[in-house]
Amino acid sequence: MLKTKLLTGIFLLFMITPLVFANEEASINQNSNANEFPKSFHSYDDSEITKVSDVLRNRIIKEPFNLVATIIFILAILHTFFSTKFTAIAHKLEKKHNEMMAQRDPAKKKKYTGQVFDEVDFKAHVAHFLGEVEVIFGLWVIVLAAATAYFFNWHTFEAYISHKVNFTEPVFVVIIMALASSRPVIRLSESSLEILAGWFGKTPAAWWFIILTLGPILGSFITEPGAMTISAMLLARQFYDLKPSPKFAYATIGLLFVNISVGGTLSHFAAPPVLMVAGKWGWGMTYMFTQIGWKAILGIVVSNILYMLIFSKEFSKLEKTAKSPDHIDPWDERKDPIPAWIISFHVFFMAWTVFNAHNPPLFIGGFLFYLGLYQATLHHQNRNNMRSPLMVGFFLAGLVIHGGLQGWWLAPILGSLTEIPLMIGATFLTSINDNAAITYLSSLVPNLTDGMKYAVVTGAVTGGGLTVIANAPNPAGQSILSPFFKNGVSPLGLAAAAIIPTFIVGLAFIFL
């Protein structure tokens, strides 16, 4: 109950924040430092400095807080790499506590189920909390706030959060995840893909290939977070529930993250890193498909075929598991049909949210109407679990807060590179920062050639599957699929699994 109230409070905070932006002119800022935080690039007066190292040194000297904010950001990233360690510790502490409770009261002794009998093990819950990837950046925002208050004052951080950070994307992801994971939408998606899977016998291999191919491409039309949610939930049902080997499980999630990142490039409005620059650079639907989109499709197909060949023997094992009489499908046990009008309304609310993705009052208002529909059609719905969407939104909110203070070093590095190094550099930098931030900062660099613009965007989407923080939809996929991995998804395991498809799509963007 407490956790539900906490998550609801966070969600309400997200919904209220954009309204604060709308009334920004009515706010009175009493602190001059707040208006200058973070400092604009031109205020450093370093346009005549040619060496990147000298530019960075100058910016640290003129604003020492730059280095502090980046160190805090690096510590938060390192924390994500150790998240599975905290989760493992939590499981050990919880098991030890349960065994102790069983010995203390023999009447309660029973087979271990992973549930605490009656008392709460505080240390286990703290360790589990520190291992939740979705809360890590939010935790380090507390450190950032304290550092900002120390170097400046509290009003500076308050003004930064209220007026300089855009929380539209986190709120949008929360809502699109809730809609995309609803029973009518998942049933519609599954029924549509089932037609194609039926051509190949509805085998696990057929489902796997179709979901990992068409699901990411769907992201060019229903946005990447929506495509990630649907693809991850269908993979959970048609693949992960069959208990693949850990190696195959990691290969699949790595492939999913890379495919989603590049699959949204067929249009100019669905992928955040593309959206950041499409208007400014004049990139429309035609440009995206002819210059980037078809190469992304080819990269997705080649990567899927390669992984399918590598794990061909494992598919036969999964097929035996699927046909086993002992296998129970835990997903959506009810087989009752969903009326077409209910599905149609869900599709409408999805379309409304996507169409108004950058207008919070409209898509939030639409979601509130959807909640009324959900309550009225409860007999055709699964339980509306908002935990995953809220946690993902919290993750993204923390990430954009930290990311907004990294431009002082990112922009000079991006502006110093030529085309191929720029693409490789954008791919690497994306793995330690959100790819939308990379492309946004590149749009601030003057005199970029068309080739350099292409390089930075393709590099940003290419590296979008290497880490959970590389692309906005990744936390959604991890939240849905994390229960299928012991101690959660390992950052190193994810990076290793995503390297091959990252390399393939990178080659497609460079040479085609």
C-alpha cells in the first residue's frame, strides 16, 4: 500500500510539472544565479580556443561546478553497473531472514517462497532498493541537489528543475507504457502478429523473429516507447516464459534494445534523437526513410538472421518446452473475446497520445479519460499495474536532470570530430548518456555539414542498445523483462549482447 501511494505521488508530480512550465512567466525568480544555471556555452568566451582539452579546462575554471555535476553523473552510471550486486545481496539477506523466522516459530515453518513471514528485514529492503535500476538516477539527484545548494543555493536548483528541465518525455513514457501494456492493445498486437507467425507454424522461432523485426519497425509510427512495451511483453509471453538459456536471454534483450533504437528512424517524429533535430535541420518523412530508415530495416533483419542461426539449436529446445503438457501459460488466462469497440477506443487513446506527444495537457487529459474507460470495462481488462510505467518515468526524470548539466563537455567533443569519428563518438557517448541528449547538443554546434548531421544521428541511434540509459525506451523493456533474469539484467551482459547488432547496423549506416 505504501509503495503504491509513493508511486502515485511521483506520477502526480510528473503530471503537475508540465503545467508549471506553462506558467513559467508568472513565476518570480528572486535569485540571479538561477537564471545563469547552467551557464550558456557562449558565456565561456572560448570560441577562439581550438583544443578540446583547453576548452574543457577553461569551462571548469570558470565554473567549477561543471566538474562536480559530471562526477556525480559518472557515479550514478557506475551505480547502475553494480545494481545486480545489490539485488543479489538483497536476496541473500531475505533468504537468511526467512530461515531465521522459520526457526524462531516452527509453526510457520514451510517451503521457502521468497516471502517474508511477518517481520520486515530492513537491510534486505534497502539493498533491494539500491539495486532498482529505475531509482538510481533519482537517488543521485539528491546528491546533485545538495551539491548545487552548496555551490549556489537552493533557489538555483529549484529554478533549474522548474524551468530548465523538460519532463514531457518521462510523463509521455509513463502514459504510453500504461496504454501499450493494456490487455486490449496486447491482444490486438498478438493477434496481428499471430497471422504472420501462423505461416511458419507459430513456433517459438517464428514468434521471436517476427516480434524482433516488426515490433521495432512499429516504433516509427507508435513511438519507440510504445513499440518497446508491446515487443517486450510479447517476448515475455512467447519467448522468455519458455525459459531460454541465460546466454540466449541476454542475446535477445540486447537485440531488442538495438532494434528498437534504430527501428524508429523510418519517420521524423517517433524516435527522440531524431525528433530533437528533424525540425531544425529540415528532415521529413521522405528524408528519414530514403537516407536512414531502409538501412535500419536491413540492419535489423541481418542481425536477427545472424542471431537466429547462432541459437538455432536452442530454438528446438524451446519448441519442446512450448509443446510440453507441463508448460503453463501464465499470461492472460482468460480466453474471453474483447469487443471490437473496446479495442477501437484503446487504439484511439494510443493514437491521441502519440499525436499529442509534445503537448502534456492534451495527452495527460486523454489518459484521464482512458482511466474512466478502463474502470467501465474492467471485466475485459487485466489489473492496471502502474508500477513499471511509474518506475520508468522516474528513471527518465532523473536522467534528464543529470543530462541537462553535461552539455559543457559533450558539445565541444562532438563539435571537434569529423564524420566517421563523429559517428563512432556519438555511438560511444550514447552509451553513457541518453541519445536524444547527444543529438540535441549536436544541433547547438554551429556549421555542421549534412554529412556530420547524418553521422551524429546515425551514431546516436546505433549506440542506443548498449546500455539501459542509452535510449529512453530501454528502461521500459528492462522493467518488463527483468524478472526473467537472475538478480535483474546485468549491464555488462546487456552491453556484450548488444555489441554484434550495434556493429551490424553501424556498418549499414556507414557503407550503404
